[in-house]
Amino acid sequence: FDRLIAVDPPDRSGRLAVLRVHASGKRLGESVSLEEMAVHSAGMSGADLARWLNEAALMAARHNHESVTAADIDNAYFRIIAGAEKQHRAMSEDERKIVAYHEAGHAIVGERLKSTERVHKISIIPRGRSGGQTISVSEEDVFLHTEDQLRNMLAMLLGGREADQIVFGRATSGASSDVERASTLAVRMLTRM
């Protein structure tokens, strides 16, 4: 056979069903809401959802929790989308301050623009290749974006760099991935809209 079959990621109800399957056999605390997890996981595949729950269970076991807590779920989410914490990477006080203002810039722009995504969590803990992260989630599954929504995404991506300019009078290399993602989005807007 020479056929390609595209399988889209599940919608919210599909993600909830997948989460229920993978949650069976795991002791979840009362603070854990599979419905909330389904809302915050737009674009995740079934394998991503299974990995998220498994990672949360491992974190609960490492911390000797009797059940998986909401904090375990939250930390596992961050680990999956941003990478493991870099516990041995020492940041100077100045670097922590720069990262904090940078991430606050993303968050402020995101909140002020009232985009389709809302700021879910901000971290200045180094993970993966970044010094900090601002995680936004959409309350709904979004398949199409308007030009205004895409412009808001661009503004939010560049909000950290602008905060660097306003507070410190200069940009830092911490904005390089933001600029790269914004450039990719801008090119897509010009060539596909």
C-alpha cells in the first residue's frame, strides 16, 4: 500500500477520553482534574498525554507522595513541553533578574492583548535550552487564526525582548528563540495568508 493517512491530534473530548484510559491504575489526588488537563493540552497526541501522566506518576513516587498531586501534574507538564530542570546550572543574580523581566514582558503583553491563549504559568527556572518560560494555553481547540490573533502571537513572542529593552536598555541573547519563532510565524503569515 502506498497511502498516507493523516491522524490529527484529539480534540478536548478525545483528550479527556485518552487521559481517562491512561489514568486508570494510577492513584490521582483529589486536586487532579482530568478535565482541566484536557483543556490545557490542545495539540497533544495520545502518546503525549500518556507521557504526561507517566511523568507525573514518576514525580509523585520520587517525592514519596501517596497519590499524584496537582503539583506533580503541573511539574510534569513543564518537563514535557520545556525540558528537565537544569539543577546544576547556576545563574547569577543579574541573569535571574533579566530572565524574570523577560518572562514578565511576555506575560504582560499576553494579558493586555486578550488573545485566544491566556498565560498559564511563568517560570524562571532554566529548562532545556532556555532560561525561563511563559506558557500560554488556549481554553478552546483552535484550528484557524485570524490575522489579528497572529499579530497578537507575534507581539507576545517579542514582549520579552521589548521588556529587555525597556528595563535594561538592551536586548540579550535570551530572546534569540523568541525572535526565531516570531520570524517563522511572520514568514508563514506572509506566504500563507
